[in-house]
Amino acid sequence: MLALLIDLFFPRMCVFCDTQKTLLCDECKNQKLEYYKTQFCHVCHADSPIEMVHSKCLRKTNLDGVIVVAHYNKYAKILIEEMKYNLYFALSAEIGLLMKRKLLEYDINYEVAIPVPLHKFKENYRGFNQAELLSKAVSARVDNCIRRTKNTKSQVSLNREERIKNLKDVFELKHQINYKSVLLVDDVMTSGSTLEECAKVLKNAGVEKVYGLVFARGD
Ligand SMILES: [Zn+2]
Ligand SMILES: [Zn+2]
């Protein structure tokens, strides 16, 4: 009923074109987004068509693989921005669906989806965490178990080394966990240092497998 009313007063239209009744029409979904076709290794950033991470790279990371749906092109950027600032609930379902579809290509088990936390003040300002919305779209079981210990500087203006330093020990668990295998979810990754730091916290807590899932990856 509520959905019906919302559609009545705010008719849906594709974010990119005039197609009605959808926020992301099939044509734009297929033509504007550039999907990852080959698995990439999040450690050396080269293709890794057989393994999720090259075995030689695995000892340098706490992540057992990162799954990326699309390249962070200008359309992916618009989708993420629209989700964050305008159409978040409805659009997070669409983006979440693409993430869920991508997951089907992989033979991995996970007990729970865990959102990468936002800076506390940002979450308060916007009132929600988009990674949590995506987690809910992807998995029936979500545990918001990681938090930031302090407000790190925004990662955007920093180079790779500064990013890693900026993130050192800024994540911690809110409560004890007892998972063997989890899926860490975020909207966008760049260097992967945020996912890496969250994965470290989870592995330290005894989780055996930590997989990352993001919608888009930029350089
Ligand atoms: Zn469209
Ligand atoms: Zn590698």
C-alpha cells in the first residue's frame, strides 16, 4: 500500500533516461554500466581468472577475495550519489540486486553480511549508512558489528600511503562475534584499504574467511 502511494506521488523514472516505472531501466543497466568480466586480485590489482586472489598474494591480505560488480565510471558514480543523497532506499534495492546477481557467479559461503561503517558524524548527518542498505538488499542476515573508533579524515584527498596510515586501527567490533565466514559490503572501493582494515578486525576475532563485495571500484 505504502509503495503504491509512493509510486503515485513520486512516479519512478530511470536515473539516466525517460523510461518510466523503474529507477534503472534494463537498457541503461546493460549499456551505461561497465561490468567486471574477470576477477581481479585486490592485492596486486592484476586479473586473476582462476583464483579470487593469487595464492602468492594471499599472505599479504586478510581478505579472501573482493568481488566487484562494475567499474567506477561516470554512470556508476551518479548511481552511488543518487543513492546517497536522493533515492536511497529504492535505488539501494536496484544496486543491491546487481550485487546479488554478481555473487551468484561465485561459489562462496557466508553466514552474514557486514556493512563497512561510515564515519559516525556522517551517518548522523545523513541518517543512514548506504553500505548497510546494500547489505540488507544482498543478504537476509546482516550484522552491523564494526564501528569506527575515531573520525578519520576523508579518504578522498589522500594518496595510498596516507590512506593506509589514516585508517590504522580505526575499526573495532561493537560486540563479540562467532562467524566462520562473512561478506564485507561497501558501495565503492579505491585502494581497498578500508576493506582490508575491517577484514583485519574480523580475522583477529576468529573469522576464517572474509570476502569483500562492492558495487564499484575506482582507481
Ligand atoms: Zn534508462
Ligand atoms: Zn595478486
